[in-house]
Amino acid sequence: MSENNTSVTSNNSYAQALFELASENYVLLEVEEQTTAILKLIKDSSEFRDLIKNPTTKNSELIKVMETIADQNNFNGLLKRFISFLIQKRRFFYVEKIFNDYLEVCSRSRGEIKAEIQAAKELNEKDIAKVKEELAEHFGSNIKLNYKHDPSLIGGLVLKVGSTMVDTSIKNKLQQIEKKMIEA
């Protein structure tokens, strides 16, 4: 087994351990909201992202930064200890993957199915809710829907639910026509 696969497996183990600890302490939702906030910070702050990814960053510096963030945002004690544990075990480099996996485990535990929709036109909240409702009815499960406006599709939409993908975009149809013309 390669080192990369070991890392992915251990990350999933960390996510599962965090889920079980949060569940035992009845703080799943609170920890889920706080991990989402940390992931948003990683996404929005290149400075913070660089601090995490920099192999020369000292554990003491990381702990200090994370304690400040945790205190300012009233993080749950369990999450504070978990973050400190990751830093001490030199696994904080994988925090983004671990927290995304944690959110995935939480979602699965609620019976949610992950879906993504990309639409050529801007959809309002009502349209998104209707799509979500129809998908939930069709799949017989709660749907966690991620919406993205993508004007490059020209028209139509791309819908992914689990391993199923439906692409009704004009962009896709034009690419298919182009491919047929090249083959002819």
C-alpha cells in the first residue's frame, strides 16, 4: 500500500473517530457547524491555508493560532482537543480532508444523498428548493444539494446524484456534435 493510500485511510479514521466522539457527547451538529467554519476559513484565507500546508510551521505556532481561532469563535472543547491532537500527531496538514470526510459521515448518518446541480441560468432559492424536493421524492431520501451557476453551459443543466450524471447542457450537445463531425 502506498503512503498516499495510508494517509487517505487514516484521514477517514480520524473523521470517523471525530464523528463517534461528537455523537457520544451529543454535539454532532455543533461540531459540524464549527468544522464547516474552519473549512470556509481555509477556502477564503490563503494566509491560513499556507500556514497549514507549510511543513516548516512549528506545532506550537499552529496550536497558538488554532487556540486563538477556537476561543474567538467559541469552539466546542471536544473540537479544540481534536485539533490539538491532530497538530501534535503532525496530521493537521490533512485537516481539510479530515473535516470534509467528517461532514460526509454526518451527512450519511442522516441518510442524505449528495447531489450537485450546475445550471446555465441563475436559480433562485425557490427553484433550488423545488429541485431538491423532486430529487428527494425520486430517490426516497434527503438530498444535500450543492448548486453552482455556470454560464459556460450556454443553456440547460448538469445534475449529479451519487454516481449518476445527467447533462442536458447545450455545451455538452455542441461537444457531441463536434465529436461526430471529427469522426465523420
